[in-house]
Amino acid sequence: MTGRECGLSQCNPKIGAVSFFDYWLLNYICFIACVTIKLKIMPTTSTEIDKYIKGFPESTRQLLQQIRSTISKAAPLAEEKMAYGIPTFFLYGNLVHFAGYQHHIGFYPGADGIANFKEALSKYKNAKGSVQFPIDSPLPLALVTKIVLFRARQNEEKAIAKKALRKCANGHTFFKSKDCPDCPVCAAAKQANNDFLTGLSAPARRALQNAGIATLKKLAGFTEPEILALHGMGPSSIPKLRQALAAEKLAFKK
């Protein structure tokens, strides 16, 4: 891929000689932006998985919760759901599955997840895409973390290959997903503009709208006296407008 930059000025991670950290950092920032802008928090837990785990004896429940927590920490952006009748983590597709049985905990990272950690998993009974961890032994949580991180990177690389990494009309790069369908940078700017108008009185809003001032960038092209001269604009609105401009590193024209 050619070098590109995330449009968020606070990070600007490079995507060129792509590192694992770069993938995660860009994903994390896009996720946080969507949460902040849209107040839509991606579900991190599944009540269906809670019910699934409660159906096992206490000792097995503890192990299931341990592996669930470990996967969640290793892939914090992954969504929990039930698939194929067992707990599943989803990140640009199925990431890993786990399940409880009478004598073991099943872990399903797919064929590549098993093949790339074949030596470390050799002490456990395993098949092409699954491994069994006996319930009478501690779970190899550090190994589970490594496998999940590997699978997360693998899924993200596939997502990029499928053009899940998008560039908006303004040149900002972001990962498109159901939780982040639009450019978070542009959405933030739009939200900021909406916020500065909604914080004003109705007459003041109408005064700006009638003057064709719908964005903070346009507002910054006027002096304070010019804004005060608008019909319906009162002095009490000026401090609010100053604050809104300052939040976007702008100011009234001098």
C-alpha cells in the first residue's frame, strides 16, 4: 500500500510499512471518535453469552469467563455474539469462538490460528481449527492472547484488502464498519457546527442562519461587531460563540 495518513491530527499514524501497532491505533481512534461523536457505544458484552455460561457448573463457568475476558482484552474492538450455538467474537468477520464441555474448554481460532501456534499447542488435543483445554488444568491465557492478537491482525489485513479502509471526500482515512460508517473527522466537524448553533437562543440562531453562517469556519470570517450588528443577535451570545470557535482553534476576525 502507498503511505497514507489518518486525518486525525492528534495521531497521524502512517499506513505504509504497516505495523501491527498502526492497525490497532487507527482502529481504536476511529472507534473512540464514533463513540464520542454519535454517543453510540458498541456493545462489549452479550446477554446471550452470559446465559450460555450460566448453564455450566461453577468451576467451568469460571474458566469460560476467564477465556472470555482474555479474548475481550486482546481484541477490545471485537463484538460479542452467539454463532453456531457457541460464544463468538466478531471483528471484520468471525475472530474466535469458545465453548464449554464436560471435560474441556473448546477454543476455535480457525485453521491459521492453530497452524501458526502448532508447537505451543502441541501439548493439547487439537484439530485443524480447534483446540481443547482440559478443565482440570489452568487455561493458557497468555497463549490465548497471542492467538487472538494474531487473528485480529489477520482479519484487519483482510478487511483492508476488501477496502474496508476508506478515504472520505475530504481526504481523511478511516475504517468503515457498521459502528463507524462515516468519516469520524468530518462527522466531528459537522457535530461541532451543530453544537454551536444549538447552544444559542432562537433569535441568535436565526440571525446567523439568515446571514448564511452555518459553520464555525464561516463564523471566523466575521468580526465580533459585525456579528453583533445582525438582527436578533444579543451580546450574551458572543461569549458562547468565542468558546465554540476556540474549541476548534478558531477565532473572530480581527
